[in-house]
Amino acid sequence: MKKKWVALLLVLAMAVSLSTAAFAADTGTSGGTLVLSSETLYLKVGETAVLTATDSGSSVSQASWASGNSAVASVADGTVTAYSLGRTTVTVTAQDGRSASCDVHVVLKGIDVSEHQGLVDWSSVKAAGVDFAILRTGYGNEMPETQTDDCFEDNYMAATANGIKVGVYHVSYATTPEIAVQEAQMCLTILNGRHLDYPVFYDIESNIEGDADHASLTNDQLAAIVNAFCGTITASGYKTGIYSNTSMFNSKLSSPSLSGYDKWVAHYYVPSPGYSGNYTMWQYSDAGLVGGINTASDMDYCYTDYLSSAAAAAPVQTPADSTILSDTGFSLSVKPGQSYQFKFTPNGITGKPSFTTGNSGVAKIVYQKLQNGSYYVKILGVGAGTTSIYSVLPNQSPVRRCVVTVA
């Protein structure tokens, strides 16, 4: 009799177990992995995207959705709407507490180009949805006739004519702060007072073919170089920043003295850059294909509305006499032994000017060269003091173009 009761109890226990298992399967609480249709979204302001959640391949309909920063992007029943530039995380949570998340990047979409991209059809680039372009001015510090990017002027004129906002980058070869200042001065010479919407970025590479390896310098040495370049650019009225890869930012460009500069981080083929510091731009690919460009291009996301910044660019000060335009502000400081190159462009005059200094014991003219309608004039700081740079037209009195202080 006892055996019959035991057998009956076993049958009842198995029935209850099967019933419970069936109920658990019916309510969708199997404990599998909750998965979102996308782990990362990249949207422009105003764009939407739909996320779906699945559990073991089946759609999950009863779940709650939340955004970590609804001012950047909101979410309702899986539909994500981008509101402002920035980053946030959208999370879906099932009834049993399991969750999954998606990183949402609300960005402006851009490219950076140089002469290596060749002739660019900027109207097609605009039609492809590009918001901004960072253009290479050149590299180094000495010879604008060979180190200026061959396509900079054409790229600037055509990009801005097609409504694309622009910034620039200058590639560094500097191994000392003094050379970095000269690189900044060359960059300003190339810019020639042009308006910029985005910053002037200082391109610090970990290795430059045939030249100095920045990775071999100490952190303090690199910080001094960057501060020398960026300080010179900032003094001219432009906003400035640093471009490099995550390895350099994490290991070499980590000085607290660089924290005030915007960072443009290069890290390819990852959902987000491997850099924990603050950054305003991300170069996420070096192999992008964009309408209007026949070769691969670097692709960028921007998280900052530079157009709302009044400090993006300021016009370069020029003297009252505008018959010859200068790329440099009216006042300039150099050190003894330091050179600086001006770009003087005739404006409505036909005579051939010559250039001189008021006191060759303070600063002297090293050379004067005519190229593409402009005069490149290099001076050298000689001894402490202040003098002026003058232009002289035939049969006319000298006109002061710049005041130079050597200290």
C-alpha cells in the first residue's frame, strides 16, 4: 500500500514540474540573452532609428525603454529620435529584469582631405550628406612653396562655396617648441586670414616617415611643442585643437597642460574610440568612399556645434593702408635667431614692391620671393629691440606693414 502512495506522489510531482516549465516558457522568462537589433547608432540631429529587442530569436514586445540622456536622444517603444549633438545610451529592460543597451552617437558627419585625394567635386560631396571638411594646410615650417598642400586653396574655395563648413590641420615635424612656433606661423601664412568654422588642428603623429618620431619624445617635450603651436594659433584669433591616434593620446599627449585643447581622436573600425578623455571629433575610418572623391577618404564624426562658438575664427588685423595685404597681424614677436615668413599680396597696384626693415640690427630681411602673385618675405630676428617691416613702391614713400619685437 505504501508503495502505491509513493508512486502516486511521484506522478503528481512530475506533473507539477512539467506544468511549471510550460508556464515559464509561455511567459517568455526562459533566461536567454536579450539582444538589440543594433549595439551602436550614428544619427544626425532630427533623424530617427528603430531598435527591436529579441529573446532567443523571438521578438520581445513587453519591455521598458530608457535613454541615459534624453536631451541628446529619446526613445519610445524602440524608436530613437536624435535631438542634439552628443552621446547617450538607450537601454531596453524585459519584465524579468534582463536588459540590453545601444550606444547612440548624435553627430555631424565630415571628412578630412589633402592633395592625396586629388581633385574633389565638392557639390557631390555636399549631396552625399557631408556637413564639414577638415583641410590640410601643409606640413613643417620652412618652405611654403613646397610644403603647402597643393589642393588647399582650391579645396577651401570650393568647399565653402558649396556650403560645407571647414577647419584645417597642419602636420607637425617639430622636435622643439621653437620649430613648433615656426610651423604655426607657416600655417597662418597659408591661411592668410581666411575664415574657419572649425579649429586649426595640430597633427601629432606617432611616426613620420624619414623624420622625427614624436613617440620618442617625452610627455613634457611633446606638451611644450603642442603648447607652442597652439598658443601661437590662439593668439592669432583662431580656435585650436590636437589631432592624434588613441595610442598617442593615452600615452604621450596626456599632460594636464593640454586639457584645454579640443581633441580629434583617430581610431578605426571600432564602435567608439578607445580613449577615456574628452574629445570633440572622432576619425573613425581611413577608407571611406564619398561621392565626388575618386580615392578613399578619412571619415569623421563631430560631437560639438562649433558654429555656435564665437571663437571659431577672427579676422587677421591689417594696417590701414590696404594696397598690400599681409597674412600677419600688425604686431609680431620673435626671438633672436628665429625666422618668420610673411605673405604680402598686392591689392590693386601694378608696381613691384621691395621690403625692408627699419633696423637691421633688430631684424633683417633674409629673402624676398614672388610666387603666384604674392611676395614671400622672410625675416630673421637679430638682436633685442623693436623695428618695423616696410614696403616700398617705386617713387613712393615707405609704408609700414608690421611692427616686429625681438626679445
